[in-house]
Amino acid sequence: MRIKELRIVNAYNQCSRIANSAEQRGFSPLLRRGWGPGGFSPLLWRGWGRFPLIALSLLVLQAAAATKRTPRYQRADSLRVVQLLTEARQQPRTTCWPLYFGRQLIGLPYVAHTLEDNPGEQQLIVNLRELDCTTLTENVVALTLCARAEIYTFAAFLENLETIRYFKNQTFEGYPARLHYFCSWMADNEASGIVKETTGPNPPFTAVQHLKVNYMSTHPDRYAALKAAPELIPDIRRAEQMLTGQSARYIPKAQLTNTPLLRETIHDGDIIVIITNIAGLDTQHIGLAAWHADGLHLLNASSIHHKVVEEPMTLRQYLYRHKTMPGIRVLRIQ
């Protein structure tokens, strides 16, 4: 990253604190077109280079809420996003973006429930310092959407992240508005054209998952927000009922062999959704597809390795070590 860009980001973060009430409303279309961190126009700095805080304050104050929720992040998070997008700008257009960004995050520590420290009015949490399997996937998708659209700004990243993390066409508010169950995440983002589920051919999609989801509403004591506010449980139950009764084809673990058919079916960077037979749940783990010479591997935020890794064993071997993981569903970012 160039020194000027680092200074600009530093100025932006100072400006954010100065104009906090405006920044909390989001970023304007002007920012999204390239005036945000990592995508600064030379015109801005030709005219306002001597007064970066004033210039950036004006941009923030004119913002027309690109995000509905208050962004919450540390300076290290915004710098990391800017760095990733700036470096992506130099990559060929043929780059497999999900796998590219996933590999840039290898080594980051695994920390569960980083979004759960958000019980009241929902804030848009950005945390590129520690990840779990869901936040790894969400960050990779948000970065991929930026790169494919060739909009390399932190503001665009924030807008993408909010779009994929929350229900878009439902009346849920606050904590229940987040897509807690990954099958809800899949359906909502497929309806928006962000991802597309692969369900064929058969084989390898030889089995069917039948959803009966109720884990959160029947175990509210395991979720800080529900324990603190039991009045949220009916909305969580309503979201569960939207899933219950649905079915979808999946690939059983026995079908995950290193064959030309599987290589044609699953591509590098596809989202691998590991389903579960644990009562009340839909999925158990999520990661990214990475093909090696010996077969399909999983890039994931691993609670076993305590960090983001590209698993040394094949996905087939990985699933056979977990009795509660019968197979996978597959998503492709559009």
C-alpha cells in the first residue's frame, strides 16, 4: 500500500471520530464510486490535499446512508480491508477471487461468536483480526463482490457486508434480522442474486437434506442476546419456521472422490456448506473449496487448528472424522 493511501486512511479514521454521527449513517454513492479509503480521486487531493480532515468530513457529512446499521470496527480492520482491495487491484481479472481473498486471511486466529457481542440495536461489526467460519465466508464474499465490480473502497465493502449478513425482504428488527442459520443466509442471498446453489448433477448429489430447525429457540440460554432479551425468541422461532419443511439435495461424504465429475461440479472458491445431523440445526461448518492434486480440500476458519487454514487432509477425510457431518451443499458467488 502506498504511503499516501495509509495517511489517507489514518485521516479517514480520525475524521470518522470527529464526524461520528454522520459516519454512522453510512457512506454516499460518491464514496462508493471511488472516493472512500483505498479508492481516492486525485481531484480530491488536488483541491483538498492540504485539508484532508475537512475534505473527508465533507464527504462523510454528505453521506446518504449506504448502510442502515452503524459500522463498528477498529482502525486495523479498515486498514486491512483497504490493503486487501488495493492489492487485489493489481491481480489479473481472471483471478479466482474467493480463493484469493481466503488465502490472504490464512493464519488469522479462530475466535467464535464475534458477532454475538451485539445484543441491542444491531451494529455492522467488521473484524478482520479474528474470524469464525461464518465471518470468514462473509468477509470473503464482501471482498469478492468489490473486486468483481471493480469498486475497491471500504465503503463498498461495508455495504456488501451488510447486504449479505441480514434479511433483505423480511420485517425482522434488531438481533433477529441477522441471518443466523446458514440455510437462511443461502436462501436470502440466492434470492438477491449474490450466490447460486449447485444442486446437480446426480451423482454426486445423491441425497436430500430435510430441514427441521429450532435450535436457537429451544436453547436460548446459549445465546447472550436471547438470554438477555427473551422477547426476541418469537421472531427467531418465526425465522426457524421459514426453514422447517424445506429440502435440498446434497453430496454425501462418500461421493467426495477425486474424479473429473466432482472437479466439474465443484469449482475453486465455491462455498462449501457442511450440513449436520445434530437435532435442530441445519449446518455445522462452512469453508471454501480448494482443489489440490489429491482431491478437494477445505479452506476454513478452524476451531481445531485455532486459525484460518487450508486443510492438509482432503474434505472427504475431514468429513469422515466427524460423525455429525453427513455431506455438503455447494454455493457459487455470482
